Amino acid sequence: MEITRRNLIKVAGVAAVGAAIYNFDGGLKPSAAKSVEKFSQAPVVGCKNVTGTNYSGAASKVYFTKNIDAENLIKLYNLVNGEISGKIAIKLHTGEPHGPNILPRDMVQKFQAQIPNSTIIEANVAYGGARSNTAGHRETLQTNGWTFSNVDIIDEDGDIKFPVNGGFHLKEVAVGKNLANYDSMIVLTHFKGHAMGGFGGSLKNIAIGCASGKFGKLQVHGVKKFGRWIMGEPFMELMADSGKAICDHFGKKIIFLNVMRRMSVDCDCVGTSAAEPTMADIGMLASTDILAIDQACCDLVYAAPDSKDLRERIESRSGLRQLSAMAEHKMGNTQYELIEI
């Protein structure tokens, strides 16, 4: 099959029918269910730990604001940036041409202006289209208004292998060669749905987003191991493998900011074909813990009264396996304190 965005979306829709579906009626199926967690400082009461995984030890801190603007994004960053130094990569999804849901460029511009020695990074895609090669990718960056900063397309000059320690399926993953040039990473993520992953949070942003277009993305999508683009739990495990390699590489010098606005069931890789969001914006979160922040976002989605479409997208793709896979990889903490600022 020709690898195109259209074919990927078609495959995702068909495969979802046979994917392992979580039995949700407000929570996980009984075997994975957990009592409701209540957070005294949470913006909502009654969020669930959707992984159903216990964790012994202190809770991770996840900071939250309902306000989605540059000023509050900078406030969140300043709460978690203690280890960020040196040459800094800002990983975000710059989107397909004219994508309606990508992060506001003016907000990102004001944010980046407060971070000296920082560069926005991206990598080419594997599914064809303008962003599958560097020249076309740079044209798309211009089209979408990413003109205020140099954008480092990290696989422009090839890739480099990062080891995956104790991976489910991968022993190494090919990331853009230029990723190794950075001392720290800020993962700035538009949290939304995803045709194959169920949802796209911080894990998806680095696991697929930093993988090289010609090889790494084919590893993460299962093509190199299974000979085809895969769905369901194995895909979530592959993402966890890739994400673990990147988190291990940066150690304490990686932080995560998730922006919960215009949460279509579709990823920004769908561009103008993305479904219109059917739920209200929620806010922004920040943490040094990739698992805690992605779990907190899922918890907030499940607590929202208008999240039916996004919940169905997550469940039909076994998307919550992203969280339990990260927990099994010890990439973060399933217990978190949600602190509103």
C-alpha cells in the first residue's frame, strides 16, 4: 500500500473496529478499575486514574491553568524549568498546510522569546505529502506562519540511533540526527485525538515526532518489525519504547507542556480534513513527568461532560495503553497532584 495520509486514516478507521476496546461507562473495565482520586487543588473533583495502576511513593506535580495564552504558558514553564539549560530544543507539531487546530503562532512566539538559546525542532513525516521531504516541509512552515524562528528539521541530514533499554519491541530507535545537538528539550504539545494512537499527548509528540521520517517513524509504526502499519496496544507499546529512549537521553533536562485547546478527534497531521472539535477547551498543563501529564490530560477529558467523541476515539484505538506502557517502562508516576495556578 502506498504510504499516504489518506491511506493511514483509512487504515486507522478500519483497524479500530477490531482493536481492544476498554469497557468504559465512566471508568475502566472492572479488572482495571480504581477508586476515584480526589485532588484538593484540582480544577475538577473526581478525576480517575485511568491506568488502574498503583504507585508507591510521592505524587508527581502537574500544574494546571484554565487560561490559554502566552502569559500563562510562561508561568507554567517557570514552575518546571529548573533543569533546563544549554542549547534548548522546543518540540512541537507545526502541522499540515493550513491546519485549523495547530497551536497559535503568536502564543508560541511570545513563549519562545522568553527562552534564550532555544530552537523549534521538527522531523519529516513518513506518509507522503509536503512534509515528507525537507524542502516541502519548509514551505509548509512558511504557509502555517512559523516564520518568527528558525525551525531545525532534525532529520534533514539523516538520523542517529538512540538505545531503548528494556523495550517492548524495539532495541533502538532512529531519531533525527540533529536531536543529539541539544542539551535540553521542552515538549510543547497540542493535546488532541489521533487516528491511530487514540490521543496525541507528550508521548506521541516525541515518540513519533522526533523519529526520522525515512526510518524511525517506520520503526515506531511497526513497519520495520511487523511488516505493516499496526494499530492497538502494540502501537502504543512502540510509542512507549521510542519515548523512553528520548526521555532517557535527556534525563532530567526534559519537561512537558500540554495545551488542551481545539481538541479534535484528529491529529494536526490530518490538516484541513480534521474533524471540528466537539468539546470545549480545558486549559494548559506542565510537568517534569511525561506519564503524569498525559494521564492528567486523559483524566480531565474523561471528567469533561462534552468529551464523548474524544473518549470514543481514545477507547476505539486502545489509546490508554500509552499510559500503562509508560508506567511499565517506569517513565513516570501514575500518581499526581494537580495544582491549579
